[in-house]
Amino acid sequence: MDYYKSSTFNTCDHQPLPLMDGPPMRLMVDPEAEPVAHHTPVPVPIHWKEEVKAGLDQDVRLGVLEPVPVGRTCHMKNGKPRRTVDFQPLNVHATRETHHTPSPFHQARSVPNGKRKTVFDAWNGYHSVPIPEEDRHLTTFITPWGRYRYKTAPQGTGTPFFWDEHINKLFEESKAAIISEIEEGVRIFDKSKPTCLATDWSKTGIGFWLFQKHCSCKGSEPFCCNTGWRITLVGSRFTHPAESRYAPVEGEALAVVDALDKARYFVLGCDDLIIAVDHKPLLKIFSDRSLEDISNSRLRNLKEKTLRYRFRMIHVPGVKHHAADGVSRHPTGDPEKLILLDDIAAIKE
């Protein structure tokens, strides 16, 4: 790595960026599309003018932009201005190609236990893909210093996410809280291990913890020892106003259904799944009672949503149900109401 670092990690902004090998990126646009013209640039905040102009000049030197014979600015996480060009009219008429990539969550959990991965981010990676001469006019934007157009690929089509100081503070607080509760970290899910989904409902929220057995204790009952059952996934959300008024048995049933849905990637098809609840009446409802024997229509509909899962439900006394109880009383997710046909409040809304 030391041998190649001078070329691989070259971030000099006074020489053109090296371009990727391969054909240039064609901008496939509907030929019948009506062009959108912008004749007035968006004003640049006075404190950002010098940096915005310096950024334009730098990208001209890098070969990313060239002056022409509609941009806006916003801040990056380091407080400096970020040039943002609104390509929405172009995107509307662009022909998209389907290219699926697994989500970061699924990619992360696919890494075997004990393995380490390294991720490198290409400096100005998008700008290493050239745009052919005949398509460059489609990327033209206007600034207080004249018009420019891209010689290489601009940013992606999605709206960028900005990690500001407020979000970073919340992240650090959440990370500290999780670390204090989970000293050994979240464990990789193992399909061969007994799995337990602990759920709970309160008038404030609903939550769940997904555990797996890593100890050698006899039997498969959850929480047989202090360190035997380790965490794979945690989730919670606030209750909708109507959900907060559910009867306890209905709310606890809702928590089971919501948890199964949130953790379905791990539990759907699992033959050794235990659901732990602290509400004993649920055991009869979710075990051998048939749908026609359940007179409460809300409970009947909730149980029907669990029929594609295979699980065994057990009762855990509330004094031992700390994990799920904690996240249900202190949820973090937005309210997401589970709409049921018999819910009069939902129908009126």
C-alpha cells in the first residue's frame, strides 16, 4: 500500500482527475422532452461566495467542469458550501437502468464472524466517469460567474443526506446508550441457533429484542444464564393515538405482530423461534385457539397476520422482561399504525 499510495490516494486539486477505463457515460434522454431553461442564477450567500467560486475553479482544473461559450448551494458536514445542481427535469426524462445492490444492513450482516472488511471511498469518484461531448450540454447550469457544464458524471440522482452536528450528537448519544447495554456488541445471526423474539407494548410505544442462544446450557428456554442469549436486532416505535387506547391484550398482540414484521428477514421460515411475552392471555390466543373461536375481531385479525410464521410462545414474568419493556416505554421510531378493517378510528381518518 505504501508503494502505490502516491498514485492511488492522489488528491491533488491542481491536475486533472484520472478517468475510469471504459466507454463514456451516455445520458439517455427522451428525444421528445421539452428543454427547461434557467436564465437567472440562484443567489449565493455572501459568506460562501469566495468558496463557491473557488470550488468551481478547482473543478475546472480537475477536468470535471468546463465554462459554457441551475445551481444552488448547501453546506457539507464540515460547514463548507456544497455545489448542488438541480437535475430533476433531466431525471424525469432519463431512461433508468435497473441495477440492484443489497442494502448496507444485509451486506454488513453477511460478513462472517471474525472477519474484517475495509471500505475505500473514491475521491470525487463520480467525476471519474467521462460524459461524451454530445451529451454535455444536458448538464449545463448557471452561476453568478457564468454558465458551466459537466465533462464528467455529476452527483447521483438521489437527494443527498447531510450529517449535521445535531444528528451527530444524537448518534453519539444513541451509540453510548447501546454500548452501555450491550457490552459485547450485536452478534451475527446464525440460522442454526435457537432464536427468541421478546416483545412488549405500552401506551407510549411498542418494542422488541431479537436474541439467539450462544451458551451450552441444557434446553432452549430463553435467558437460562446471564450471557447465553445475545442480541441480534432491536426495534421500537411510538404508538399511534388509537393504538395507545388498545386493551392490554390487544396491545400486546399488536407488539407481537409488529415485531414479527420488523424482524421478518430473520424469523420468517425459522423453525426454532420462541416469542417471549409478559402477558399470559396471549399464550392461549396464539397457540391452539382457532380463528373462529376468537370473538374479538381485532385479535382475530392480528393472529391471522402471524399464521405464516412458525413459533412457540412462552410467558416471561414482567420482572425478567426488562429488555422489551424498556424499549416499549422509551421508543425511538415514528408512529406507524397497523390498519385493521375493524378499526373505526382508522376508517374515519
